[in-house]
Amino acid sequence: MTEFSFDTLVIGAGQAGLAAAYYLQQRNIDFVLLEERAAVGDVWASRFDALRLFSPRWASGLPGLPWPGSALGYPTKDEAAAYLRQYAAHFRFPIHTGQRAVSLAPATVGNGYTVQTATGQLYHVHRVIVSTGAYSMPRIPGFAAQLPAAVQQLHSSQYRNPQQLPGTGAVGVVGSGNSALQIAADVATIRPVYAAFDDSTPSFPNNQATWALLKGTGMLGISRYNALGRYAMLQPEPVVRGDLQRLRRFSNAQFIGRASSSTPAGGLQGQRLATPPLDAIVWATGFGPGFDWIKLPIFEADGTPRHHYGLTEARGIAFLGLPWLNSRSSALMGGVGTDARYVVAQLLGST
């Protein structure tokens, strides 16, 4: 067993963790990042082949280093992975890869915390910034268990391309977010697809003018801690209008409305209509919190962290990269830097 001692530990070397590292480095703090994958950027690299960011490069940068390439372009998932690797290398951050945190608990002796990884390494630290992403546990509706075994089911985090799906018949894609639309369109290039998409989901035009408006007016940065932000939090997340329109143009794509149940024949029942028997279903239904490895009383009954702008009641423990940590942009690559600057400053000032 190898033991380390640092002032601050950042768990997760994705966009949020790297932004935190930037501001820790600016303050000359003794810190290290833990990354469960073999290399920085591997999470992005392992996502489905057709994935693109829905924000242009100029609106998606982390602090201190702009994206390479055309500022107006929309990066692929592989370009996102490469950018994160470049970012980590550019600033020479200390990163321990292949280290998945399995326990965060108060130190048994003295102050601070002990973090143990799956390989048995121990980290003794004063502060911890948990930056493991916008939740990590795949969320699948209960009625999925009622589907026949012949219907292959996979979560969007497991989907790569249409070729991995069995058969040649119809596929269901369940979800009302951007990933659901992109995956459904990807599948529709070679076979019939039924999109269980909520018809009430709002959409927005994804162009340079839209992003200039969102960034210029500060709309993306409206805090959840004021009345306007609290109202915005209650509204459904909009999808990219172009992705929605693209899927509608496929003659072999049908919208069935929000899925409410499965059918005995191996299909889905939507608000509009039911599907025929399906060969496969992709659940693009999001993620839930997965923080059971954190042994601290800082969570709500549903498992979400209890915090104010990322700072918890446990001295020296903070979160970054969560949906609406402070604003709609908190979980976005182009917005996490603002949160990271604040959280690092407050964490260091309060401990």
C-alpha cells in the first residue's frame, strides 16, 4: 500500500477537475488529481462515435487555454478528449491515472480526510474537490425490467454506433435530451428507429448568434440562488433545434412521445402510440448520483450533495461540475471555469 500526503486532492481529471487544478496551481497549492481512467480525456473518447459538443469552440474553453482549430467549429468527442489531454499537459498538472476513488472519509487521526483508491493507494489531505462529473450512475426506468430478454437494452453510456445493435429491425431510443436525438439520428442512418421523446421539450437554435446572446447577456450564468435562477431550474432543459429537425427528416424515424411502459411483445408504449417489437432499446435517460463511496453526512435523501455553490457543511469538502451547481452552465465545459475559480477561492479561504 502506497500512501501520499497533499494539501488538496481533486477527484476526477475531466473538465471540472482540470479547471480546479488551474486555479489551485495559480495559488501555488500542493495538490494532485486522481483520474480513474488510464489517461485524461478517456471518458470523452469512449462516448458514442457521432457525438459532438453542442457549443462552439470559442464558448467551450477552459480557463487559460483556448481550443485549437476554428473558433466557430463544433468539436467532435475525440477533439474534446484531445483538448483535455492538451490542457493537462500544457499546465503540467500532477495527475495520478488509473486511480478510482472508492472511499472518502474523515481521517482517523488528526484533521483532514483519507481517500482510498481501488488499487489500495491512500491519500491524506486537508481538502477534497469532488469533480467526478455531472452524476455517474445510469438511470433506467423501472419498466425496462419487464421487457423480454430478446430485446437488447443498453444505456447511452454504453452506445458507440449502430453496428453494435443486434438484428436489422426497429430500435427504440428513449430520452428527451441532446444525446437521445443524436443517437436516434445515428441509428436512423441504417435502420428504423422509434424515438420516445417528450413532445413538450423546448428547443433552441444552435448558431453563433445564439451563443453570442447567451454568453454576452450572461443568461447561462444566472445563479440558482436568485429568483430568476430558481425559476429557470424548474424548466426542462432545451435541446438543439437542428438535431431535432434532422431526426424528423428521416423517413424511417417515428416519434412516439414520452415512454410510459413496455409492451409484452417487446415494444414501448409512448404517449402517442406503441412501437412494434424492437430488436434493441437505447436508454438515453440520464444519470443519477453515485456518491455512496463518500462516507460523510453531506447528502440529501435522494443522494444528491447538499451544498451551497459547491461548498458543503463538511469543512474542506467541495463539489464541481454538478448540474446547476450554481447556474445552467455549471456542468458545461465552457462554464465550469467560473465555478472552479469561486470554489477554490472559498475553499482555501475557509480552511
